[in-house]
Amino acid sequence: MVFEDSLTFCPAFLSSLWDLMTEEQRLWFLSTLDIKEKLTQSEEKLTQSEEKLTQSEEKVRRLTGELEKLRQKEAEKTARLNQDSTNSHKPPSSDNPAKDKKKQRRTKRKGGRRSPGGQKGHKGNRRNLPMEEVTSLHNLIPGACCACMRSLSQEDSVGKPRPHQVFELPKIEMEVIHYNLHRCRCPDCGEYTQAQPPQEHRSGQGPNLTAFIGLCTAAFRLPRRLLQGLLKAMTGRSISLGAIQACWERCGKAVSPSVRRLETLLPSLSYVNIDETGWKEKGKMRWLWVAASNLFSCLSVHSRGRAQLHSWFPSGFSGVVSSDRWHIYDFFPKRQLCWSHLIRDPKGIVDAQGKGAVRAGQEVRHCYELFSLWHQYKDGLLSRTELQDKVKPLRFSLKRFCRNGKNQTFKATEKDHKWRRLGTSLLKYWCHVYRFIDEDGVEPTNNHAEQQIRHGVLWRKISQGSRSAIGSKAVADMLSVLQTCRKQKRSTLAFLREALIADWKGRPCPNLILDSS
């Protein structure tokens, strides 16, 4: 190094040294310098190549990561496209009829689908009304013998006659009641007094017609124009759309006190099913809520928050609430998570073909085994203690599956996010998962609430919601009356008529629950 520096900075020394060298030494010296220069150039090229290789490796790693992300996104989009009501929380009404997995499973069962019509062992429905309910009676006697054509009479009758009953509608006519409202002048004071029609006839539509319009709108979801056409076809009389709307509003107002009375009974229940679904009010998003028990159902249109729960349960609720895993229901200390919702999540993990697909498939089979044990308990084949013992290994398996999903040890690009979300959620609400196994009177699913709110979902699809807050309240109250009358096995039409007359005459509204004091 010192020698090289001397060559660089001492040209005189280099010139003297060059003069002392022989020809061979000079050639050797020049070749040495040339080799060193080439070696330096090779080292520089090698360094550049290493830098390019490092950059290429970084680019490959970056592209590989991007490719894994794209594959993951594609898998998530594919899984999202394949979602339906069996493997996600989407409603059954959103399922594609061409890809009905339930029907596909039915066709794969042994023996295929059931044949149409009544099944073996079905008792059937026969017309055999008692004679006190018969409108008219006719005795028919054959006029002549079918073999020899001899005349026959009632004296030739043998045994009991074979009954044959026919149901027929009478001719439907609109009853038009005409009042002449006289105006009289008092001979003493000279004051004029105008006669007024009865309270139930002051609106221009009687209680029977008003109740019928309310029933057709609420129970059969008929729009105003279709209902107008139905009344025209039935009676030959035309009723304006405004009159039909007025009748509907009167029905909602008449039944409102009865529904408010039901809502006061909710906090005293020991078990209630609660659910909610979307609703439209003047084009804005609202929510149709339901709180259902075995005796009655309360429905309400409100915002999607705890305000509705505070309205129904102002002092809290000490019973058990069956619901889905929505965090709003943390308002209740004791809950039962719906297993119909829960089973969809492992199915979604299986269909997404993620890292937890195999273990999720095992949990799906455990869910079916759990329902089988539950039905055996309901049929009296298992005691509560035996049910709890048989469910213990299923509990342990599901909890381990949730822990493994929450604490996944895979690479970031390989983690199953559906599995992680399910595990985190269930571990958070673990005390509410198997409450139906440990407590009497609790059902594993929230299907009862979904069945009660299903009518409102179909109504919303037809009517596109309501146009005002008053209309939303009338819808909720009429749905409450409809579902409660069905549970009480009462005539909705008769209750509406009774409620309308009570409202018009200023009397207390009738009770929706027959055994209520």
C-alpha cells in the first residue's frame, strides 16, 4: 500500500525505478498492473451484480406478498359470493333460487324427496260439522233403482244416510245504512240542534267494513288499490283510496291501548325472544323490532339502537333473552345465543376453504349431534343430567376450536379471518352459548322471534315500508294484534271490530290476552 501510494504521489521515483528495470521486469510490472485493474473491475461488476440480485430478491418477496394478498382477496370474494342463509347471517329471502343448497341436500337423501300430498299416517281434514252449525239441510232420495229402474221412496231407505257437506259463500252485498239527520229548533230558546248518527257510523264506514279493511291490510298485506279492487269485485261498490286509508288509521288507533298494555307485561316474563329487521319510513332506514313470548308478541318500528330496549325494559330485565350475537343485546345480563345463527359460521368457514375448514367441518357435525341430543331430551328420552353429560365433550371441542381460531399461529397471509372472528366472538359470550342446556324453559334457537317478524318482512317487500311515523306505529301495532290473536287462537277480525266499537264509544279497549285480568 505504501509502495502504491509512492507510485501515485512520486512520479520522479517511479521514473527512476522504471529506468533501473530490465525488459522482463518491465513486462512483468505492466502485466501485474493490468491484472490488478481487471480484478478491480471484476470486483465492481460483482458488487453491482450482488446489488441487483438483492433488489431482485426484494422485488420477488414483494410480488409474492402481493400475490398472496390477491389470492386471499379472491378467496374472500369467492366465499362472499357463495354466501347464503345456510353459511352466513343473510336472510333466506336473499338466497338465489337457482342455487338452493337445502333442496340439493334433500335430493341427496336416501329415498329422494317426499311425494306430494298427504303423507302416510296423516289423519286428514274432513267436513263433518255438527248439525247446529249447518245452515240448510236437504234429504236426497234416489228416484229409481239403478238396476231395474223401479221407483224408490223414503220407506226404502236402509241404514244411516251418507253425509255430504258443501261450503258456499252467500251473495255478498254492501249494506247501505241511510240516516236522515233532522235539524230542530227549540220553541223556548230558539236554538237549533242537529241530530248526529251513532258513534260507530259517524265516519261513513261501519265497524265491520273498517275491521275488514284493517284485516286485509295487516294479515293479507293487500295494497290500497288491490283492496279497493277486491271490495269492488265482492260488493259492486267502490270505496275511495282515501276512505280505505282512513279505515286503516282508525284500526291502528283503536288497537294501540291494547298493545301498550302488552308492552307493560314484557318485564315480568322469564323468557323472551327478541329480533329486528330493516324497515323503511319515508325512504329512510328504520328497524322493525319484535319481542315474542308464548302468549303474545310486541312489535315496534324504531331506530337500530338500545332506545327500543330501554322503552320495553325501562328497569332492566331479570329473565333470559334469546337473540343473536349483536352487541346491542349486551343490555341483558342473561342471554341465550341463537344456535341457528351460530351454526352458519362454521359452515361459512368450511365453504371458504380456509385453514380452519377441516376443524370447522367437525364442529358442524357436533352441532347436528347437539340438536339430536336436544330433541331426544324434548321427547323425554334423556333427562337433564344425561343431556348435560353427553354435551360436555361437545362443549370442550367447541371451546378448543374457538381458542385455536383466536390464537392462530399461522403466517399473517395464511390466517383464517372468519375463524378468528368466530373464536373471538364466542369466547366473549361463552356464558350465553349453552344456557339452554343448564336452565329449564330456554330454547337453543331464536326461531320463534324470526317467525313472528317474517310477516313484517314480506309486508315491507310489498309496500316498501311506511310514509310517516304514525303509519309505522300503526303497522307495528296491527302486527302485534295479528300475531297475538294467532297465539290466543282468537279471530283477528272480531277483535278489531270490538276494539273499534270500544274506541268510538269511549269504552276501555279489550284485552288481547284472554286470561289477563
